[in-house]
Amino acid sequence: MKKNLWLVLLLCLSMTLSACGQKQGIEPEVTEPVTEENQQEIQEVNEHYPVTIENYDGTGERVEQVFEKAPERIVSNQPQAIQLLLALGLKEKIVGACRSVGDVNEKYLDEFNSLNFISENDSPAKEVVLDQNPDIIIGWGSTFGENTLGSVKDWNDKGIHTYLVENSVAGEDSRTLDRIYKDIENLGKIFDVEEKASKMIEDMKSKQSNVEDKVSQIAEEDRVKVLTVQMVYENEFYARSRRDLTTDLITRAGAISLDDEGGKQSIENLIAINPDVLLIINRIDSPAQEKIEALKANKSLANVDAIKDERFISVDYVDFYGGNYETMNTVERLAEGFYPDLFK
């Protein structure tokens, strides 16, 4: 009854408008006829929104973002988040992008390079961001600080939504693969691409299950010990902490993470830790191979097992810092490098 009444009212309105147009000598506008199919499409769109997403402000406090419709103009200051948006098929909505110390995966590189770049680093000026007329800004926790773009509240008060990537939020628990799944799920809801998002999560979880089944065969005493090195200096190296995503990736690949305290540490500490494998972060400004060569050239490290056996595995910055759809491929590659006999 409701559907039939709606159709009658729409028909009456159409006839009235057409008559008015003819009286004024205006050609009536040709409109698409109402059919069962396009009526259902309209109803489905209306039923999807509003969408409420629980997210964060720049201090790590939880805030709700309510979307009445899909955002049409995205600004994002991090290649990791942009790569995830590209994987979801949202390139045409990205009106402002930024570069950083990490590059996107090769399969997204052409799309990435064709975007409108508003900064060569991840700290664009507020005025430049505003010039893009965004309706959503997607970034890290550090994006919304006093010395960066300002508070989430200020942007929300302007009618501009914000979304902070889960693995970047200040004060939260450890960064994990599960939080990448949460980002994909949330972005799927925000942009009404839930089916694509669900398929991505399903694909990642299938790979995760396959890796975990294989590495479960490794006895605890046979698991390799892995330390992450992000930067190499003359007598120091930069380590990652146990809260970082590297710990979760190493553990899911069946190894033991030696990552503990992040930041600069002495070469003597690397000798004392004596890892079986070194996980080297590959960055644009600090390529993995350069760091590997520097570690091998340091004679004081000659007896460190990972260096002596030349067991180095590199991981791209975008796949570990925050993570994205391709991060599960990194876990697969880690497991293959840790236990090559299992993956022959």
C-alpha cells in the first residue's frame, strides 16, 4: 500500500510540474520513469545512511562521526591510508594527497602519482587543506595536533569529518593486524563500499589462517628470534617498540619478536640482543639495502647471528606503519623467510 501511494504521489507531482512548464512555454524536462528497480536503489541508499563510526580525536579520546551520506572530497596526508583508499576503489574522491617517507605498493603507484599532491611531506598547511574543500580528512593521530592541522573538534565544527587510522591513535593498546581489519570495515561503511571491504578482509583472513596453520608446526624452541631495525647510524640503530605493528606481524609469522623499547639504541645493545633475523624497514629516505650494507660493514657486529648468516628481511614502511590491505602479504613473506622449508 505504501509503495503504491508513493508512486501515485510522484506521478501527480510530475504531471503538475509538466503542466506548469507548458503554461510558461518551457519544454517539460524528460525524467527517468520510476521503476521497481530504481525505486529499490533509492531505498537502499536511504537505508544505508546515516552511518555512525566510533573514532578518535588527536589525544586518543573516542568521538563519534555521523555520516548522512558518503563523503565526496577526501584529503589524506599519509600514503598508507591513501593506498587503502585506492584498494577500495575510491581514487576519484581523493582531492588532496601528501607524500611521506614511505611509497605505496607498486600496483598502486601509477594511481598514486596521478593524484593532486598538496604537500611533499605529511604536514600540509591548514590553509592548503581548506583550499581543497574536503568533506573528510583521513590521517594519523599526529595529524590533528596543536602544531599540525589542529583539533578534530575544530574540523568537525566546520562540517568536515575526520578519520584517524586505528593503528596511529595515541594512548591506545598495541598496533595489530586486527585494527587494520577495523579500518577497512569502517571505511567500507563510510563510503558505502561494504561488499568490497568485506571481500578484502575475507581475503586477508584466509591468508592469515593459512600462515598460522603452517607455522603452528614450529616448536617454541625452534622459533626464530627477530629484531626490527628502522634506521642505522654510526654507532646506533633505531628500534621499534613492542607496541608497534612489527611485533604483531613477526608473531603472526611464527617468530619471536625481540622488539621492546623503541628509539635510538647503542650498537652494543644490538650485539647483546643477538637476533637470528633482522627485519629492516625500507623507506624512501633510507632504503633497506643501504642499512643492510652498513650493518654488514660494521666489524663489531660480525658475530651477531643475523648478520653473520646474512638473514635480513625488508618490509616497506607503508606495510608496517599503520598497515593496509597488502600488510597480510608481508606476513606471508616474513613467514616464508623465517621458515623457508615450510613454504617450499
